[in-house]
Amino acid sequence: MSISGIVQLRPRKVVFFIITALFAALAFSQPAKASKMTQILGLVATSSPVDLKCNGGICAAEFSSFCLQREQPSPGYNTSYTPARAQDLTLILTNNDGSVREISAANHIQINSLRSYAAVKISLPERTLVAFGAARVAININRQVSLLPTDGADEIEQATGQGRAIAAGYFDGHSGEAGVARVLSHVINSIHPHERLSSTDRQKRWQTAMKRIGKTADRESAAIAEEHFNGCQGWLDRKLVYGLRNCLEGRHDMVLRDLNVKFWKSQEPGS
């Protein structure tokens, strides 16, 4: 544990980390459909708009998420979700001439779980940008955003009620574990899947991500995120992980898992 009191991912957790990654890899082999019992998720608010990078006709990025229903089954890989309130996600479209406009994202995006409840991918077809005459697209996520599984979920009150308001105090701030996860998510999005980077390029990606976050990043959370980043570099040098992005994803999810446990405990009777 660091002086901040935020739980860190230590070498003794390597075995757990590897086992978790193996289960995630098995989930990748068969996309899952959401059911009525699948967990409702919360989205961690963004401190600034996050770019959706376009590749192969799809513009996408991953975002931090968390579980609002401990007793329900976690989503499998690629489970489809939809925002509980359409107005909570905004697309920022930038045209070639530099002009910017904002529109509701709900009718244009797809949201799919990536790694259980800890991360989701938000994407839209690149042709949508063409239709709007835009050159770039980013998305902004407000506070207290919830995601419902698209097949059969009707628990709007649980997704947007008191429980979500309490969760905002844990997940939607800029400091603590939520701040760490937010910084790591920015760095993850700066690295292409399966991309192998030199030590110099790794540092450039970190610097680019921090520049992108700017003054919205909590200093202590950024410092702890950098500890995780440097730890992943050490693991890469020792060949304990496949790539920087894979390692950061695991650490990001561990941070959110620990924070989710704190939130769940706060919901227990007598807490």
C-alpha cells in the first residue's frame, strides 16, 4: 500500500492477475448476450472528452465501468448495453474547418462489455462521421451514468436511483482509486491492441496521455497510476506479461475491483 492508502497491485498478486487474464481470454472465444439477470453497470465519468479512434471502419475507445448489482451475474465478453438515460452521453464532432458541435450519443453508439464489469467499449461506425461531415469524434460521459443490458432489462429505478447516487461518491470523482483508473484508461486508449512499444515509445505514450488529461488529473492519483505504469514496464522487461496494454488493463481492473468491493460493503445493512 502506498502512502496514499490506495491499494496497489503487488507482485504477490501476479498469480491472481494471470488467472483472471486467462478467464477473460476464455470469455473472448464466445460473445455473450445480456439476459434479464445480467448486472447493471455504472460508467465512470470522464474529466474531459475522450477521442474515439477510427480503425477498420469503426471508431472506438474503452471506458472504466463498475458493478451496481453485486448479486447478479457479471457480463460476459461483448455483452450489449444501453444508457439508462439518453442525455448522459454526448458526442463531440469536429469538422475539417475546426468547427465543433455536440449531439446526443445514444442513438449512434454501441456499448459492449470488455472485461467483466470493469471496462466497456463504446464505438460507432466511421460512416457516421462521414454522414455528419466530421473529421474527428470524441465522447463525454456525465456523472451518475448507468448502463442497462439491452435484452430485457427494465430496472430503471435501480440504475438511476439512490444506489447510483451513492456510487457517484466512489466512482465519479477525480481522486482516489477512481482517479487512478481514469488515468490508466487514458493511457490504455493511447495504445493499440497487441502493439509492442520500445521503452522510449512507452514514455511518449504516458506523456501524451497526461498531456491529454491536463489539469483535470488529481496529482496523487496520477502519481499512483504512474507507479502502475512503471510496474508494467518492469514486468515487460521480465517477460511476465505480453504487452503494455494488457498489463495496464489488468491493473486498471484490479483497482476498480477493489473500489467496487468498498462500494458493495457500503450497501450492506448497518454500514
